[in-house]
Amino acid sequence: MSLPTALALLALLLSVFAILAAGAVYARLRMMEQTVLKPGNTRLDDELRLVPQPLWPAEGQTGALVLLLDANCSVCHQVWEAAGSASLPTTRLTAVFSHTGSAQKFDGPVEKLTDPELWTALYEGYTPCVYAIDGTGQVTARRFVYGDTDLPALFAELSPALSSSGSNHAS
């Protein structure tokens, strides 16, 4: 075999490898895109779907709305105020804070839990976030809250997700 033929075969082999590698990367990106665009997808089965028991609804409640808040966030204060005025009689409404100093900056009728471990279990890199928890401790919905979010509509949207899912848990 001559040197030009060997180089041509080597170049062909490298080209095939590059095409296969690009195809594999493309397939992986498509899979990630589908996962992000469809959060209920079965590909997220390894995602945490069960919250720690202190966040579960009490007996007689259809579910819980858990607010992940931080004192240094102005939108968190808006979520707190909207939650305090929300009418959710059969829903446990709980705000989770990472430390006492943060929780002390919020006053109102919403239950407060200051627990770094609970906060870390829910934290995904952004606050505020609202979790809908059914009677079995399963996360039925999660919403990141932004400055332009219609908070009463958000709470109304998440409330049916609680009443239509799962059985009640006796604490």
C-alpha cells in the first residue's frame, strides 16, 4: 500500500468517526431538549419527586403549597404577600427559608419553616419557587416565579393539581 492510499484511508476513517461523534452529540442534545420541554416526561424518573415529610400536608388537607423564599429577593416578598392573602382553606401553605435571618424579614399568616436541609432539598438554583405537594408527599407541579407572574392565577392553577391527585396523608 502506498503512502497516499494509506493517508486517504486514514482520512476516511477519521471522517467517519467525526460524523458518528457529531450524530451522537446531536442525539444527546435532542434528548435533553425533549426532557426540558416536557417536564412530566418519563426521562425524569430519577428526579426528586417526593419531598421530605415535614412539608407534607396535614390530615384533612388536600395538599400543600410550599414556597421556597429568600429575604434578598424582592419577588420573594411579592410571593409572600400574595400567599398571605390567598384563600386556600384546604391547602397547607408553608414558606421554607434557609436561615433564621431570612425568615425574620417576613411577617404574616403563612407558616414558616427555617431548615437549611429542607431548603437545600428543594432549591434548584432559583428563588422564589412554588411547589404543589399532594397528600402522599409527591410534587405534582413546580413553578418558578418571576416579577411579572400573576400570583393569584398561579395559586389558582396549582390548587386543582392538589385536589385531583393522590390521597391524604395523616401526619
